[in-house]
Amino acid sequence: MAKTNPKVIARMKRIKRIRKKISGTVECPRLRVFKSSKHIYAQLIDDVAGHTLATVSTLESGVSGDSKEGGKKSVAHKVGMALAEKAKKQGIDKVVFDRGGYIYHGRVKSLSDGAREGGLKF
């Protein structure tokens, strides 16, 4: 019988607690963040229709950079800027930030700062 990591279980509880309070619409979608040990992903989600409006990650060729020159935080900042650019093309300027159960610190904060610099309001 496999045991689940307690940190993962605690994060899933935080996600449920956050999702009770926030929801995205077409006018004001939810900016969802997911991070792994190597990459960071961001999505704009319309929860009413259940559609993803835009997505950006470090796996994309235009966004990924050398993490040695500025670290993972600088790459996360680029992801936020790229997501804001995609959102502006779709006419989205206001979002609800969903940190995905992570602490608002480090790469998550850097991504949100990049999105704000790109023109998103939250």
C-alpha cells in the first residue's frame, strides 16, 4: 500500500480552502500558478465555462531562459510577463490570483510581479 506525502496532502487541503473563496469569470479570470522543482506554469481560467483562456510555462521556447543567469525567480518573472502579454491580446486586464496552495514568496511572488508589470491588475 502506497503512502501519500503529507506535504502534498496539506497542499491539497489549502487548494480546496482557497478555491471555496475565489472563482474566475470571462471578464476576470483566475490566474492559477503551479510549480515543480524545475518549471513553473501559469494559466488563466474561466471557472464558469470551465475553459482555460491562456497558458504559459517555462517549457515554451520564448519564455524559457538560462536559470543560471538569474535563477528560477527571473524565469518566473518572464512567465508572468508573457502571460500578461497573452491576456492583453485577449482583452483581459483584471484577474483573480490563485497561488495554488504555495506560499506567496520566491517564484510565486516573482511570477505575480511580472504579471503586474505586464499590465494585469489583481
